[in-house]
Amino acid sequence: MLNKYNKLVLTALAVTICFACQNDQKVQAADEVPAALNYTAKDIDGKDVKLAKYEGRVLLVVNLASR
């Protein structure tokens, strides 16, 4: 019984280490990411609004993935 438990723990540990060591994703540097204020969005009437208009204010953006 103890032998099965040891094999299970070692297998789980090996899998965890394999996943932890995989870090192939490249992170984009902060200076390369455009500021949110550079974007435009459509208001409730469908008109384009520059987000820079709201600079210095708290802005809640609700993204609905439907039409």
C-alpha cells in the first residue's frame, strides 16, 4: 500500500515540476504595450469616442461579446 502511495506522489510531483518548468510565453514589455487612452470605443449611440477624453477619471468598460 505504501509503495503505491509513493509512486502516486512521485508521479504527481514529476508532472507538477514539468508544468512549472514550461514558461515559453513571451511577456511584452510595458513600454511596448499601447496605453489604454490611445484607443477609441463606440458609445451607446454607436459614435466613436476617444478614451483619452476620460483621462484622469475612473472609467468602467463593459465589453459585451454580442451585437
